[in-house]
Amino acid sequence: MHPFILTTWSFGPVGNDAAMPVLLDGGSAVEAAIAASTVFEDDPSIDSVGVGGLPDADGELSLDGALMTDPHQCGAVCFIRHYANPVQIAQRVMEKTIHTTLAGMGAEDFALREGFERRPLLTDEAREVWEDWRADPRNIDRERYRGWLPPINVEELKGVDITRHRHSDLAPDPAQSHDTVSVITRDAQGKLAVTCSTSGMAFKVPGRVGDSPVFGQGLYCDQNVGAAAATGTGELITGICGSFLVVEKMREGASPEEAIRIALQRVIDSYDLVDEHQVAFICSDKDGRWASGALKPGFHHTITDENGTRVEDPTFVMMP
């Protein structure tokens, strides 16, 4: 069995490199996935998750997160406003309740009872971006956000030299946005885990919840088949139950690459797409064969395994 960590986007090394020792020391896929997600959530320069995420239209930041290892082992929280690590809270939901999902004040009360520390989440940098948008949406729309459509991620906006894969080399601009951080881990026993964490669409309608914390949409895992996770325009992923579709196609015999192609083709067939739309998936089957695929150029994945950490182009792009 060869452990690995597969993560969305080019800032993946900051979490992968921190979490890989967990797997090399014999830790579980769940432990490694939580470790990676926590690093992403605590990094204020990553403006799509945790501390430093971009706020909603009212200037308030809300977070969603989920963890899944099997249909009977999953947990999620939505609309968290005062706690930086929704994936850790989701793990407690999975392990300590009979439920799968908690939202809003109920989720926050649960986090408080579980001993999580309330933390300020909105950084000065993120507030400044929101203030620019509130003063005149055209300040941002023309270059990045195009009204209520999702922000163009930093890799699409200015390009990334994927041979320079260290997080410090990339030096992301806080005024630019990535997207959902999804993580798939495989441990030395061959077990899989998958997480999603997000602050959601920048300047979203307050209360909006996308695909990330919804099982079958932003993430799905079945140890008998494999795991999948999504990133991109959540509403497009939600409508086709994207991650569930990828896993089900692998269940029917498709390879990881073939399964992602089918899901992305479903997106193309189901929606009137515009320039700002993007969807990407990462997945692994139960034997550890993995792939990634994107609707359009601009997406990169990060893979960490026995050969080290690499930021790479996706396995394929549907609309190059």
C-alpha cells in the first residue's frame, strides 16, 4: 500500500507537506486529511477557506466543512462564523453524534461544547476587498468577480509556474481568490478519507451554502469503491451530485479518469456555461489509482507520495 495526499490547487504543498508525516508514521487517512485541512484553514493568505476567507455581501465570513470515509462515517458543518476549523468540528459531528450535518448556531453551540476556541476570522485584507466591492462592484467586477458569479481563481488570473510548487514561492495576493480546498488521503492500510473546506463564493448572498459540505456533491467516499471531491462553481456541482457521480461511475467499472470525464460532460450537458464557470474533480479508486480533471484551464492539483510533493496540471481538461 502506498500512502498519498491529493489536494486541489497549487497551494496544496503547504498542507500536504505538513500532513504527509502523519501517514509515514502510520497514521490514518482521517488524521492526515484533518491535518492538511487544518493547515489550509489557518493560513490567512488562502482566501477561500478559514481565517482570511472572503466575506459575503454583508461583509460577514461564514465557513463550511465536511469529512467522509464511508456512507456510514461522515460529518459536516455549515455557516460557521466564529470557528476557524470547520473540518475538525465536522469530525466531532461524525464521531460524537448520530447526525451527519449541523448548521448555523446549532453547529457553533456544538463546537463550543466540544471545546473549540472562538477566533476572529475576517482579516483586514479580506475586509478591504469587500469594502472595495461594496463601494462600487465595478472595482472588482471588471477584473475578477463579474457580479454574483464566482471569482476567477488566482491561477487563472495570472498563471502559475507549476515547477515552483512551494507555497512561499507562489506568494498569493490576498485580493485574489482560489476556491474550495478538497483533500483525498490514502493511508498505509489502503483506507481513504476525503475532506472539503471553504468560505464559499466571495460576496455571496448571506446564508448561501454550496456543494462543499454536502455529501455526494462536494465530496463522497465509499471504501468499497473510492473517493472523489470537487472544487469550482458549487451550483454546477450541486445540480449533478458531482462527487457521488464520479464514485458511482468507478463502481460501474470506469477508471478514475473516465469517471471524472463523465461527470464533467454532465456539467457541460446540463448548464449554459459562461466564461467564469469552472469545475474540477480529484478522485481515487480503492486500489489507489487517482486522477484529476477540469472543465477549463487554470486548475492544478498537488500530489504528495513516496516521490515527494508536486504541483501538476490536471490529468485532462475538457474545454482547453
